[in-house]
Amino acid sequence: MMRIAIAGRRPRRGAPLTAVGLMLCVTACSGLLDVDNPNSVPASEIHNPRSAAALLSGVHSSVSRAINAVTLVEATASDELDWVGSRDAWRALDAGNLSDPFNEFTDAAFPTLGQARWFADEAITVMNEHRAAGRLAPGNVDPVLYPRAYLYGALAYVTIADLFDRWAFSDVGAPAPAIAPANMRQVYDTAIVYLDRGIQYADSLNTAGSTAVRPWRLALYALRARAKHARAIWDMIGPVPDAPANITNGGLASDGGAVADAQAAIAQALATSSLGPDWKLTFAYSATTIGGDFGTWVNDRTEMRLGDAYVFGSASNKTWDSTRVLDPITAQRDPVLNTTATAFKAGSVYPTFTALSVREARLIVAEGALAAGDTTTFATQINTLRALNTLPAWNQATPQIRADSLLWYERQVNLYLQGRRLADMYRFGIRAAKWQLSSEAVTQPGRFLPITARECLSNPLIGGAACRI
């Protein structure tokens, strides 16, 4: 596979100081000294139209690796995974202590996201150059690559806003100050601007009859729905620790734009047979492409396993024997979680990662309806979701379970290991059994991950003394 090596080029503003080296490869590199590989492309060639597809392939790999790495840290801090190994840094996260910039695993995950964010922004710049030069056309630069660049950039920005209390958009040659927790909302704003631009172009391609753009157009709408929904959640818990969490309306997030985008995503999935009612955007990993941290640390090294809230542990306690979560209406083993957990285990070192889905879009519409007191729309969305697994409907007239409790439950099983759980636990008042009473997750609900040591120690505008907040 073609690799693009960026050598001797000063990165654009926004890359964490330690995130970008003198060489960056589109796909996994065997080593920084591997510069004579005939498949490597000089920095100047990144702007060559012939390199556009390889560039986007590399951004895809970089973003998928980063999201996998940082979500593993979040999942360990939530109730989705339990620490069962020997490494103290994983134990600290499992106990609910998230803000240590010297935690070795948070510190290892941080630069992967910094690289992915910078690389996606670089791809956006290159694709805009191609557009300005009139190169986006069949036979030259595939026009679908343009909205894809914005999708990957937005995925990186949304992940930063979701999982970090602070971030520094530095340049290798020019450090930037840290964004305070109370100002991290602007990172969602940037992601939404990217999605607006990607959607505008994808819509034009779709109107012109392009079928190739349709899955990417759907992904853009699904991600914009999620970004707006996540920003509404952030409004309740995001400013921590600068300000305490302010949970309103039982933790229900309401954003009309998120609902509209989610409805559009659902409609697109249903209208295209190749996508369908259970469409997902998933990242795949393998020995010949890139690996993911989930498979390495959970299935291979068994530092963590699926949490006790979800499974019955094995005799060795290093893995699990069966799932324990029961559907609240049937009182039988939940098929959604069972399918996800079984596939995760079967994936061994390379389980896939779900980034976006129609299921989440339906949950966003259902939550918006419930927040507005519209239980009819809530029931329609929840029951359509449940029908995907042939589960019986929730009865609006004589409910088997409270509507809000059902929403919490459906998010728990349908979004398992996708990076949503910790925020849901904070806003719905759910406490993990492993959290220590003195932990940040208990005493400061809303705490997420810090700027880590490798950034703050190399950034004179932050420095070691200000590493911790």
C-alpha cells in the first residue's frame, strides 16, 4: 500500500507539540528511518492529485487508530470495562481517577489523537487546494474524497471535545496555550463547521447523481447529529472542573438541529438498500493495516475485561463466560449486548470499532422527543430500534418501564464500547461500582482526560507546574 512520508515540513498550526514528528506516514510505518521505501512519497507529492486517495486512506487509518486508543481509556474509567491485570495506571482509571497527566496509558493515547487531528486538517487543506484548482472530477481527484476529509477532521475534533477536559492546538514550531475546560465547547463548534462544509459538497454530489457519495453523506449527517447532541450534553457536564456540572431535565439533552440531522440520516439509510436500517460506520483493524488498543489490552494482554455490570467473569477472572444484562421488558438476556460482546471476543486482537450508527441516530431522536414530553415519537423510535433485534415493543399506554429508564438502558447496550458511556453516567447519575468515593468521577462528575505530560512538559505555555488542574 502506498505510504506518504512528510519529511522536513513544518506542520500547520494545531498539532500538539509532541504529536507530529519529522515524518508522518499515511499507513503504519515500519520505522522513522525507512525513507528509501519505493512506496514512500515525498512531502511535495502530497499535493499531487495522484496522491489524494492515499492521503485520505492514511487519514482514515490515523483517525481510526486514535479513536480506538482514547476510547479504551474512557471505557476503563466507566463501568464498561473492569481492570483485572497488574498495571497500576489502568487501575487508577478504573477507580475513577482521570485527570493525572502522567498516567502512562492516557499519555500514550494522547499523541495518537493529536496526530490524527493534525493529519485530518492537513488533508482538508490539500483537498481545498484541489477544489480551488478545479481538480475534483472523475479521472482526476475523486470528488468524494473532499467530504471524506471533512468527516475525518470532524471525527477527530468531536473525540477531543467528548473525552478531554483541555486541549492545546499547538504547532511543532509554535506552542499554543491550553483551552480551559469551560471553553472546550468551541471544539464542537469547529467540528460542526467542518460537517456543514462536507455536507454541502456531499449534497451537491448526491443531487448530481453520485451514488458513491451516499454512505459518506449519511456518515456526515449522522456525525453532525452526534456532534450537536454531544454539545448539548457538554452544556451540562463539560465545564467541570472550572464549574460544577449543571444537570437539567433529568440529564436529557435536547437540540433541534441534532434531531433534524438524525432524522435525515435515518431517512438516507432507509432510502438506500446498500445501507439499510441498521447501517454502521465501523473501523476495522488487522495485522496488515493498523492495530487497535482495545484488542491488545483487553483480549490479548487481559489488563481489562468487559465489566461486571455487563458480564459474568470467567473462573480466572481474566475474561468472561456470559453476558448478564437482561432486557427490561423480556427479562431475558439482552441480544444487542450479547452480540456485541461475542463479536468483540471473537475479534481477538482486532475487534472492530463502531463510530456511528443509525441506532444512535434513533436514540438521539427518541431523547429529543422525551425531553419535549413527546412520548409518541419516543415510542416510535425506541420500538423501531428494538425491532432490529426482534424485541417486543414498549407500551406507551401501559409502560413496562419508565421512558427515561428505557432510554438509559437502550443507550447502554446499543452504544457499548463507543465512547458514550462515561458522559451518560455523569448526566444520568450512574456510579460505577469500582469508583472510589474519593475519586474525581464521584467528587467532580464531569471530569474527563487531561492534556498529558508529553504535551505540557514540552509546551512552555503550559509547563509541568500547570500540568494538573
